[in-house]
Amino acid sequence: MHDQYVSVDEAANELDVSRATAWKWIKRHGLQTYRFMGERRTFVQRADLARLQEPIPVDFEKKQAAGYAAAC
């Protein structure tokens, strides 16, 4: 179909999460969703999905200040 898009169900499979969690992440991170004529499914862009899979930096000093134990 459209190579630059993936359905929400396919995105959930790629992220190894439930469909409900995929929707939560889409809403939380403000991903744009799309529909195509004649399609009942909802899609997101592959590039946006790839951004969700990128690691994010963790500030260990803030975690320690919040009471989290440091990993050794």
C-alpha cells in the first residue's frame, strides 16, 4: 500500500506492545494519524514510529534526587 505508513496494529507488533499501549504512546507523543479512502484502519508514518524506538537520555542525578537507587 503506502510504504511510508504503518497501521496502528502493525506498529503495536513492531513495538512489541498491545494495541492499547500503541494508542497511548501515539497520543502521549503527539504522533499524527492518517486514514486513506476506503481504509478503515488508522496509520502512522514509519518515520514517527522509528522516533518512538530511539533511546532517550536518562539523567541519573535527577533519578537519585527523586529517591531511585543507582544501578551498579
